[in-house]
Amino acid sequence: MIPRCLGSVIFLFFITKLMGKKQVSQFSLFDYVIGISIGNFTAEMTLNTEVQYINGMIAIMTFGLLSLLVAKIVNRNIRIRRFIIGTPTVLIDDGKIIDKGLKKVNIDINDLLEEARIKDYFDISEISYAIMEANGTISFLPKAEYKNPTNKDLKVKTSKSYLSANVIVNGEYMEEAIKKSKITKKQLIEKMKKNNLTKPDDVLLATITDTQLQFFLKNEEVKNYSLLE
């Protein structure tokens, strides 16, 4: 059984690599069907010793190549793409919630509000358009008065952007990240003391960009449970 498990994991890994990153990150309905089928084949050929192992490998390879072939076809033919992958659905149009759109994609108003909050829109009236993409994600376009001005709009000179380094994670110092960041461990400890933090165990996460150091503490209390349904 152990060799069958190890062989299945390795073979499935290479098939997934062949199918591309989209299979992992952006499931369409077709991708979902292919993924479920390959998962079933893998489980069957691993656990059922009466099934010939080679047959399971052939089935997985066939579905993997089918997924790759369909991806090539839908990239060249818009009609086939619409049939297999689907088309976007408008959920909010010019500030108006489209009930038919919600029913078409089988979600309710609470699901829409949840997705809006995830995208930082806690007031639905700030949204001009909402569109559910073919892969199931929802894109939001705010009303003009709620759009954030860019530095270009404000004609502000900007400096280079920097990635954030996690220097403390769940109470533990990230030694390698600290070495490659703009702060030493000694400086980090001094900054903690200035923020009344005596030990890293009090810190859930500490991040640093080029110059800015931020601490996120453990055991913070939520004050507004009652506002969410």
C-alpha cells in the first residue's frame, strides 16, 4: 500500500504540473469536474488493490491531457469558451442589485454582502457594479465618488515599493527574515520594549517594510459582532 500511495502522489503531482497553475488557482466548472474525477481515480487506484495500477495511471493521464486540450481550444474559440467555461454574470448594475443575476448564479444577498466585505466594501451603496466571473469570484467597481485617488491623480512623487518581511510569526522570531530585512534582532527587541511588549509570545505577527515596523498582538477582542449577520 505504501508504494502505491507514494507512486500516486508523485504521478498526480506531475499531472497537475502539466495541467498548469490555473487548475489550482482558478477553477471553472469544467476544471472542477476534471479535478474531482482525477481525485477519485487516484483514490481508487491507491486503495483498491484489485484495480490494476496502470489502468488508474492511464485514466488520470487521459483526463489531464483532456484538460490541457480543452484549455488550448477555449483560448482560440470564444463560442466554445462560453459553452465550456461560462460567461460573467452581472449582480449589481449601476448601483442596483439584480435579483435575477443572484438567482442565476444561485447565491443570496447575504453571500453578496459577505463577498463585498471581503473586498473591503462594508457599505453596499458604495458599489456601482458587481460581476461574478466565470470562475466564481466576484469583481466590484466602486462608484466614482468612492474610488481611491492614485498618486498619479494627486500628482504625488512616490518612492519604490518594498515587500513586507514577517519578522515574528505566532510568537517566534523569523531569524532568516530578520537577517534579510532592514532591522536587526537587537533593534527589533528595542522596538518591542517601546511598545510595552516584553516577549515575542505576545505578538501574533510583526512585519517590516523598508522602514515601517508593525505589531499585531494576540488575544485582541472583537467589539462589533452584532453588526454582522
